[in-house]
Amino acid sequence: MNFHFIIKIVCLIGISTLVSSDDCKPTPPDIIGPYYFPKPPKLQQFCTGDPEKDRLKTLLVHGHVYKQDCKTPIPHVRIEIWQADHEGNYMMSTDCRGHFKTNKHGYYEVSTIHPGQYSIGVDEIRYRPAHLHFKVFGRRGHKSLVTQMYFAGDTYLGNNDSCYICSSDQKDLIIQTQHYCHTNNATDCIDIANFDIVLERGKGTLIVQ
């Protein structure tokens, strides 16, 4: 599906990305994991090298980066994302990692595919839930943040996560996607994930270690 057409869909259905002030708090951190590599390429379309990309449903991830007041967007924030391919593999050749910046309104949007689950260590019964990694570089008196975005309904969230120190039990990191079809053709369907990020005031980086 054409990326610019996806953007029009977001505008058409009018998904709100405003964080409620009643629930205002910084986005929880998470681990960086073993698959982070610095200086990824600039991208807005991820996992384009996945051989199953054309068969898989497109996932649009979008939102705002806010100051700690949850009201003031932060423009031109650098964000790095990396994820597994549909089979749960982290591969450089699939372009499933990259960076971009929020626009002047603190808004971002990228298209990708749903990441796969994978087991870690010798435990092949318990898996990591599907997730996207985020590294957000703080600006204007706010800390940088390392976190992950998870998907509602994943059976490996929380206590079932094979990573016992990960934050997959944090409700602010678990996103309920919205399904949208432009036509009756399944190839014109996408899932949309609204993931707003609130940075904490201060210096340094919030990360689970």
C-alpha cells in the first residue's frame, strides 16, 4: 500500500493523538535489548526488504512526542525504531531499523509490518511478545527515553514474557490497534497504532537495565 495513501487514511478517520491530562505521566522505559545498533539509516517505511512484505498487513505507527505536561509537543525530536521481521528475526537486510524526526508539531508516522514473536535463551516455550523498540532523543530540557511498544491481546505480555525485566506489563506501552480497510480488497487494509510518547524533564536517559 502506498505510504502517502496511508497518511490520507489517518487524516480521514481522524484518530486523536492528544494525551489526557488526567492520565499525564512520562512514558515508562524499557530495556534496549541486544539488537540495537547506533546510526541506523533514515527511514519512514520499515521492513521493506522482508520477503513476505507484500503478503503481510501494513502497520502504521503514529503519534506525538510531548513534554512532561502532556500538552506541549516537542518538534524535531530524533526517534530510532528497530524491530524483528514477521518471523521474529532481527536482520539488517530487511530494513527493519531506522531513524526519523518528528515534524514541527511534534508528530511522527511510519509504516511497517507486524513484528513476529521470538524465544530467547534456552527457554523455547516462553516467548517475547511482539514489540517495536523506540529510542527517543530528549530535547528542550527533557530526558532521552528507551522504550518498547506492545500490542493488546498478545498472550506473552506481562508475566508470560520470557524477558522478566521488560516492561510488557505497563499499560501505557500496550497499544490496541485499529483496523481499517479502504475497499473490500484485503490488500487495502491496514492496522493503525497510535503511540504517543511523553518525555520526563531532566537530563540523561530513562532505560531499564
